Amino acid sequence: MALTLYDCATAPSPRRARLLLAEKGVAHETVAVDLRQGEQFSPAFRAINPHCTVPVLLADDGLTLTDNASIIAWVEARFPEPALLGHSPGDKAAVAHWHSRAEWEGLMGVAEALRNGSPAMANRALPGPVDYAQIPALAERGRQRAQHFFAALDAQLAQQPFVAGAAFSVADITAVVAVDFARAVKLRPLDDGPHLRQWRERLAQRPAFVADAALMAAAARPAPAPPSAGT
Ligand SMILES: N[C@@H](CCC(=O)N[C@@H](CS)C(=O)NCC(=O)O)C(=O)O
């Protein structure tokens, strides 16, 4: 089965799907969607995902998954090992709890702060095909929610090596995406969280994260200048 991930190397949500596929070792093609140029609103992309967001995962049998929730559920069912949603009932519950918090308090807190505070996101307070006006008070509330989550995460990581227990899971993926995304609103959770910092350093050594860091660094580099005549 051939899979295609619609991705954007500079955005947090598709990074979750990218890390999931890399941790599972699932081969796939990648199509880059340039969110800064508004490619998500093009007729061609709307035909794939009318919600105008990435990630999207397509399979050549016609399966189209247009958000992380469905991508995670399908990838775990189709490629069960390594299990990233937990093995035992207790593990699954712990992963569900921390994954939901990482998404809702961490990632959404940072997104709320950025999307309601950045002049570049005026009228784009929520992703998707509908424009929503910013609510400036949500920018500060989002920062507070994210900060409280990062403090809780640091306390959690003082007890165990990974966010939801002894094993790496999707909770680690979403939590680390939130931690790294916090830079966008000038939060530095690693400075105040020694356990968070050690966990982040351990994750950085995983092959999936090494590859991902290289990809993001390449995306952040300015495009090389075209060769000038005579050189
Ligand atoms: N619920 C979606 C959210 C996806 C999402 O918000 N993606 C952002 C990138 S981080 C996007 O596509 N934004 C397009 C826009 O802002 O117009 C998921 O997690 O899959």
C-alpha cells in the first residue's frame, strides 16, 4: 500500500503525523503544502481536504485521513508495532490522558496565544476555511494554559522516563511538538523544567527525531541565491 503525507515542515500539526510515521517506520511519499503562501486554500488542495489543513494522509486504495486523530487511529491499527497508544488497558488509559492534555492544554494553549496575538494571523484565529477574528484576551490565556501544562509535564517527567509511563507513545510526540512550538510565543519551557529538558535531550537522540530535526533545519534555511552571471 502506497501512502502519501501532505506535510508542511514549518508547522506543528503535520509534524505530529510525520514523527508518528517515522517512529513506526512506515514508508511514505511526502507532498509539501506551503501554508505561508496559502496553498491550503487552493482548489487542488481543497479537493483533497475541504478543511484546508495539514496533515493529510492518503492511501492508494482511496483512504483519505484529514486530521491527526484519524491518522493516529488508523496507523496504530494498521501498523501495530511498536505500539504508540499503549499495550495494556492501564497503559492505554495513561496515554489517552496525557495525549489529550498535551493536545488541549499544551499545543492548543500555544496555538491560541499565537493565533490570537500575532498581527500576521489577523482574522486567522482558527485554522480552516472560515476566517475568525482574533480575541486578544485569548492570547494571554493561551500562554497561561501552556505554562501550566509545561509545569505539570515537568513534574510528570520527574517520575518516569516518558510522558505516559515507561514507554514512548503518541503523548511524547504531541508534548514535544507543543514544547518546541512554544518558541513561537516566546515561552521557553526547557529553561524552567529540568526533567523536561532531560526528556527533550533523550528524544533528540531517537532516529526519528534526528531525521526530523534535519528536515526542519533545512526548511528554516533561506533558499540559496540564484547563481549570478559570470560565476
Ligand atoms: N485538528 C487538526 C489541526 C490541523 C491544523 O491546525 N493544521 C494547521 C497547521 S499546524 C493548518 O493546516 N493551518 C492552516 C491555516 O492556518 O490556514 C489536526 O491536528 O490534524
